[in-house]
Amino acid sequence: MVYYSTLVQVPSENIHKSRNYIYLVTGREYSKEKKCNIYQRTLIGKINPADNQTMYPNESYFKLFESEKPEEDRSQPNLDHSDVQRIGAVAMTRALMEDLSLLEKLKLVFGDEDANLIADLAAYICLSGSSVMQHFPAWGYDHPLYSDTALSDSSISRFLNQSITPGQTYAFLKEWNKGRSRQETLYVNGDATNMNTDGCGIELAEMGYAKDDKTKPQVNIAIAATAKDNLPLLYDLYSGSYNDVSEFPYMIRMCSEFGYKSIGFILDRGYFSKDILHSLRDKGYKLIMMLKDNNLCVKQLISEHGKLLKRNWQAYIDEHDVCGITIPGPLFKDDNEVCYRHLYYSQALELKESRHLMATLNKYKGELDKRIAEGDLKADEAKRYARYFDLELSDGVVVSYKPNDVNIEYEQDMLGFFVIASTEDMDAAQVLTIYRDRDAVEKLFGFIKTEMDCKRFRVHSDESLGSKVFIVFIATILRSQIYTRMKKIRDKDKKHFTVPATIKELDKILAVRQGDDEPFIRNRKLTAIQKKMLKEFGVTEKDIDKLIKSI
């Protein structure tokens, strides 16, 4: 908790400033891996913007400096809330909460008080770009909240550890997905990512295939979101050592348990497996998936149809600048089920892959020349070169080589092609359009990791981790819908209507009051750009004034 009724001098030594926050450096430790000092810091307060020399202290300040805490004066209505409230961005998230019935569904599962806190925390993560709960009280000081007051970081820590159960999160996901199943196929993007954690009490955290810091344990998160408007539907949190393919059937089961009758998954090549294909078929679900380049089916399709496709101008898809045809058939040699295999050729992709192949051949040639001259290249080490070069050995050591022209020509013939499979009968253009929209789910992970500061979870128990991931999921719903609703005007002006720019601009809309007994009033009229932004969320000036009256 930050004591906004008290001002103290910013300490003169061992201080680190970040944004508006003051940290006390309490120690340091040399890291051999990073070859630098790693500093231990504790948040002790928030800077006073009036002079930048004083600050509002928090609980840690009084403990570290052994100073007496002031008594809280609850008779002062401005003790927990500023007389200047930033209301524009909050009005936007509240409009989304109402349109999506998010708060209503949260209250059905968690009750009013806990639902209000979850909604506030989700709005904080979404709008502030931070998942550090220590900063929530400061953010809540000058932003309207559903809750009566902004809880301290220690109270939030207890809430995360005790108040949100796995049963409740599952019940919410079931409620959130209720009624979304329709007769036509609902295509969703499915993907997963991993997050590092330093928490020593998290059983889910294990070493795995990390994309960020490979030296730290991780947990994995999979998300399914609608292809049409990138609305997150459900998520799965699982052990860091599990791969995506082995865990994906659980997401399929969740869709079945949530009542989906006709749903299709759009997956990248990392999920390509016979087990996933059969699991989807068993549930009657459909699939659109990129196939791996080394798959036998892909090689056969290119060998049989590639040369003709290159010259088939009638197969040209202008929208995507590729040629594409559809060839029904099985995906696996021992599978009799017919899928629709869509073979594409891209001249731009062939040029890119050709450059990579030439660079690889020149690199391998240089390495072979050097190692043969040194006379120490053994057969086991030389296996990586055998794909493109015939090697001559003497006593188990490579003594010479020559290019394998047959293999190199074969590799060149395979360049520029890719294959997407679908279980539903669609033409090549339609399938490629649907698949290329799947980058939207990757944007969700971009929101989570970068724009919501969740590359690393700062929790120390499985209970807190589960609770925090759930709140981040709610924040992701809000963030994704801001992105989606701003798309129409963002396409015309990519500078002023990005998600961060929208939040920053709307945060300038202020409500102020002159005294404790005075009502809040809007400090000035909305600008043209603010009106344009709010219109995308159905928010008018009257709605802004209504929110101000409720503070």
C-alpha cells in the first residue's frame, strides 16, 4: 500500500528510479553467466511529480528505514483515490466488459467482490502494460475502479494464493464459451508458448524447449482464439517439459466439454501428427494445418505436381501472389481417410529459399576445405555434409569431397513450395486466406509477453501462478478486442491508432474535483481524435460523464 497522505524525502543513496517508482538497492550478486552484477531491489514508494525530490512511501519503506507508519485517516475521502482521475481508457475497457458480458460472467462464478477485483486487475494489466502487482495500488490511485479501494500488493498476493481455484477458472471458461457453438464451423487459431519463472515453489515449472531464456525453468500456455475476430476462448496451463503435441488433445476435450459441435482448428506445422488428426476426427472437428516440409506426403505432391503448378497460370491466386491447387488424398501412407491437400508455389519464397541454399552450400564447402586441410574431419562429424556432398574417406577420416549434383538438383526442385491440409472440402485460395489470418493468435502472445510484461511470472506457488494466468487471460481478451475494434481506423492511420497510442491518448481524459465534498467534473471537452477512438467502442460523451458521476 502506498501512503498518499504522507510525503518523505527520497533517500540519497542506493536508489534506483524506474518510471515513477523508487527502489532501494538492498544488495548485489555477480552473475558468471551474464558477467555482470545482478542487483536486488525493493520498491519503497512513488515519486511526487510536483518536485521529484519527495515521494509517497509504501509499507516496505517503513520496514527498511525503521520509520513509524502514519495512521490511516479514513475520514479523508481522497486518501485512497486522487482528486484527478484518468477515465478515458477505463471507459473503453468497461464498454468491452459490458459488450462481452465479462463482468457479469465473472460475478456468476466468483461473486461480486472478487469479480470486481479480477476485473480491476485485468484492466490494470491491459492498460498499464505491467503485470507487476506491486504497482497496482499506484495505478488504482488515479484510475476508477469497480472495487471500493485499490488493495495493497500484499493483499493481492493473498488473493492470488487463496481466492481463485482451478474449479472456478474452469467454471468461468465454461460460462464464457456457453452459446458460442453454432451450426456453421467456427474456426479457431490454436497455439502455445512458454514463460520463464524464477519461483522455487512452482511444480509446473520445468526445463523444456524455451523460446526466451533457456537457462530457466518454464511453464507452457496454450490459447485458442476465434479466427474471425481473434477473441480468446480458452487456455490451458501445463508443465514446461511437455511438448505442444502431447498436450493439445486436452484442448480438444475442453472444446467438447464446453459444448462445441462444429469447430475447426487452424494449426501450424509443429502440431502435425497422426494422433492429433485422429483426435479431431473422433470429435467430428475440422482441421487446417501447415504440413512439415520433410513429410513424405509433401515431397510426393511436389514431385508429382510441382513443375506443372509453376506453369499453371490459371492456378494463380492474385490476393496472395502464389499458385495453388487442391489434390484430395491421405496425409499418411497407412491412413485411408481422405483429406484435401493444397499445394502452393511462391516465386518470392523460391528466391528466398534459393539464397539460403546457396549460402548453406558455400558455408559447407568452406568448412570442408578447412577441416580436410587440417586432416581431422572424422566420418561421424561429417554426416551433416553428406546431404549435399559425396565424401571420400581414408582410415575413417575425410580426405576429399565432390558435390552430389543429383541431391542438390532435387533440393532446388523442391524450393518455393508449401502444403496446407484441410479436412473440409475448400479451394486453395479459401484455405490460404484462413491460414494466413492465424498470425492473430501469435499477436496474442505478443500482447502477453511484451505489451503486458509477462515474459516471466513473478509468483512463488502453483496457486498464485494459476490465478495470475487466469487474470492475464481476462486482460488478453480486453487487449485483443481493443486491437480488433481499432483495426478499421488503424489501417488508415497506423501511427495514431495502435493499441498503445489509443490507451495513451484516452488516458489523457481527466475528471477532477476541487475539494473533498465536491463532485468530479470533466476538465475539458473531448478532442476529435478521442471521440473517433471511443466511437469504435460505442462510448459517447454522455457515457464519459455518467462514469464520472459514479466515481
